[in-house]
Amino acid sequence: MPTKAETSTEGLAPELKAKMALALDVDDLVEAVRLARQLSPWFGVAKIGLELYTAAGPDAVGAMIDSGFDVFLDLKLHDIPTTVRKAANVCGALGASYLTMHAHGGTDMLRAGVEGFHEGARNAGLTEPTAVAITVLTSDDDAPDHIVPNRLRLAVEAGCGGIVCSGINLKDAREMSPRTLRVVPGIRADGAERHDQPNPVSPSQALEAGADLLVIGRAVTLADDPAVAAKELFTDIG
Ligand code: C5P
């Protein structure tokens, strides 16, 4: 039976919803499914990170696909090329639409990951998914300014279809590689609690600056009423 949220007329239009990834940073699959279904009028993509994947494994991917979401598997792969290729192949076969890998791993590793991911999906009869390179972690305070453009170049050379960058790097990323999907975490309403996000931007700022996929977690998941928080966060774009 559909949930109340699923039958509600509130929510974003399909083309905007497809740009919203809900970060399910919880350690319990039942809670993740409940959150995702409650927020389904606003989010078309479910992001499964290390916490949920460690707790629930591939079942988490299947549960989100069964609930109608595209899956963003945020495993931030970083290992030797052979291992990354094999792991990415499994992620493709599971039906993930997006998979993250660290650009810090270098061109050969990224290329192996892209090939493995695409091959896994192809062999399962699925459409080609998007490999996404992490340019730099927001927690890396020592990263020099040139690191994002360098890693973007590396990612594109290796065949990655997307990159993760912060809102402040969006303009440069768009100019350097207009066809690369730009994934942006650190989304907050103006003046809201930023948690550990150093450079938050609002949904409308991110979209105007060229973000293709907005990653949103605690701004909604920690709220007393996540659905109300989502509605408020998206007021200026919905
Ligand atoms: O801050 P929020 O809960 O919206 O984070 C959503 C996602 O952004 C997290 O799942 C993580 O992947 C990423 N993140 C980040 N930098 C931080 C904190 C989280 O890129 N400082």
C-alpha cells in the first residue's frame, strides 16, 4: 500500500526530483526505507554510503530500487585497479545508477572502475550507469586550490561521467568540463545549521551554479519532521 507521502500532491516535479539525492546515513535498513519512502515526493535518488552499506550490504541497494529510487552507491572506492574493477562490476550488476571512486587513486584505477561498473551493468542488461569521481574530501583542509581542476581533468580522461565537488567549485567545473555530471553535497537553507559542512549552498544556489545532482542528508533526515523540512528546504525551487 502506498505511504501517505507517496499519495500526497506535494513534492517536486519529476525533472527536479531526479536531481535530488537523499543521503541515507543511517545504520539500519528498516529506518532507511522508512525515511526514503517518507521523502519520496522530493527525492528521486537514494544515496547509500559506507554506514548503510556496511550495515545492510547489497540488500540496501535492492530495497531502494524496489521503492522506486535510482541508487547512488557512495562507496568511495580506492584500491588497486584490479580490485576496484571487480568491486565496481558487482555494483553495476546490483543496479546502482551512480558509484563513487576517489580520483586520488589515479587514472588507471578510475578507468578500471569505470570499465568494471559499465560491464557489470551491461551484463545484467541494465542501462549504462555513471561513475562519479570524488575530487577532494571536504575534511581535507590541506588540499591546495589547484587540486579540484587537476582531479577533474584526471576523472574526465579516465572516462568518469561525473564528479563530486563543493558548491564553490561548481563554476570552474562547469567551465572546464560542461558535459560532466556535477554532484554537490553540503546543501542547506540559508542560515541553517551547517554541521560539518564548510561551504554550504542552498538548493537554488546550487542549481543556478550548474549542479546536476544535489546530495542532501542531515538538513532533512535529522529534522523532527523530515517531510516538513524537505518542503521548507525546497520552497524557492518547487
Ligand atoms: O551534510 P549532509 O548530511 O547533507 O551530508 C550529505 C553527504 O555529504 C554525506 O553523505 C557525505 O557523503 C557528504 N559530506 C561531505 N562533507 C562533509 C559531510 C558530508 O561531502 N563535511
